[in-house]
Amino acid sequence: DDRLLIITGPCSLHEPHAVLEYGKRLVALNEQLSDRLLIVMRAYVEKPRTTTGWKGLAYDPDRNGSGDINKGLEVSRSLLLQLVEMGLPLATEALNPMTMSYLEDLISWTAIGARTAESQIHREMISHLSMPVGIKNGTDGSVDTAVNAMISASRSHHCLGTDVDGNIAMLDTPGNPDTHVVLRGGRNLTNYDDVSIQQTVEQLLKAEQSNDIHAKVIVDCSHDNAQKQHERQLDIAKQVVTQYKKGNKAISGLMLESFLQAGKQGMEGPEGCGLEYGLSITDPCLSWEQTEALLVEIHELLLPK
């Protein structure tokens, strides 16, 4: 598939009605752009926290600290299933391997975050997953951890996990060769420019010589690359597509944080007046209008002249 992969959607899922509305809009947009873009919806129900905070729909669906994980998993799976039934492939971040076992049949692409890429447990999990996995560079901007994780995950592991009945079992994982680096930036630095991408590709090509991995990268236009300024995603995405169009086929795609409204709100909504519909409660996002215009522009850039 030679289309450019676009992973776009809310930073985290928290309000099912707004998420489904976003999904319906994305389905309609995908019908227009699918000859050049492979659009996957971001559907994150787990959120990593630096210290404490809301850990996502799967852990606290009512956002009140009750920790009703049983309800959270049920709500999460129901919501993801509705999105899949619309015809949307979904992307998520795998934080807890046990949570992933409830959801993985609905997921087409999985991310491993900067904080967990070094974890042996997560590398074992990747080697058992049946979908492509993007591994983010470290919080310091280095790709060493991600490349090492790719090598580890490409190989078979003997480990503990859950079987199809939910029982703890001894697993012999098959290995997962379908992994790649996700460039997210690092502390006080960005890595979406052509030099940073080329350096990453060279490191991957060297590792590829003796390992079953691919020298492919995806650029995360948000997080440290955008320096927490969500509107910078627009310019970053265009710069990445320009590199891709110039012939850098090591670039497989890009990631966007996008929802119905631009920006973010606190857990109690603006000024404690209740949550605003379609507005992120975690990282700030692009609005739907900004996202739609950006993807249409990217599509036009990729059309043959």
C-alpha cells in the first residue's frame, strides 16, 4: 500500500457521543481522500501519567476517581466496536498488556509510548501482537531505545501472558517484524526535520542488516515536536509531507491530535461549568475544521501533476 498513513483523532476518548460524531465525519472525509491517504482514527482509552491524574476511559469512565475498570473496559470496547462498524481502522496506545487483551481484535495499529519502550514486558507484548506497532523515541529525543525495542519485538519470546480464555498462561510469541519508529520530539528539541529523519533512517538501515525490522518512520506532529502548541501540528504536517513528496519513502505517515473543537479544557470544563462538547480533557487538539482542511490540502499535494 503506497498511501500515506494518517493517524488522527482525540488525544484521549472521554465522551462517546462526541467521539462517534468525530468518527462519522472522518468516515465521510476518508471516502473523498482514500486514493492517496490511509486514514486511521486515534482511539486511546488508556493514558500514561507522569505522576497521577485521569488514566483514561478504560480505568475511570465516569471521571470521578471511582476506578470502575469493569465498566471502563465494557464502555471502551463498545465504543471501539461502533467505530469499527463504521468502517474505521483504529489506533491505540498499549499501556497495560492485560487491557490490550480485551481490545486488540478491534485495533489496526498500536503505539508504544516513550516511557514504556524500554520495558521488557512491553517488548514481549509487541512480539505477540498481530498488528503493526509504532514505537516512540525516548523523552530525551534519542531513537536508541525505540530501535532496540524493534529488534527485541521482532524475535520470539517465552513469557507470561493471558490466553483466549483470560487465564494466565506461558506464551511462546511469534515475533512481530511490522514495527517502526515514531518521532515525537524530546525535551527542548524536535525531530521532524529532514536531517533528524535521515539520521533515524540511517540508524534503522544499519540495524536492518542483521535483524528482521524495517527502516520506516512515522512523525508525531504533536507532543514535543509541537512543543505543546497544538496549532503547530499544521505546519509540521505540511513539512513532513513535503519531505515525503520529494522522495523520502522511509516516511510512512504522520500522527495528529484532533477533535471537534480546538484546544483543551480541565476535568470540570471551562471555569468549572461542566465539560464542553467535543473538547479534549487531556492534550490540546486541532479542531475538526482545521483537520479537514489540512487533510484535503495534503491530498492535493500528493495528487500527480
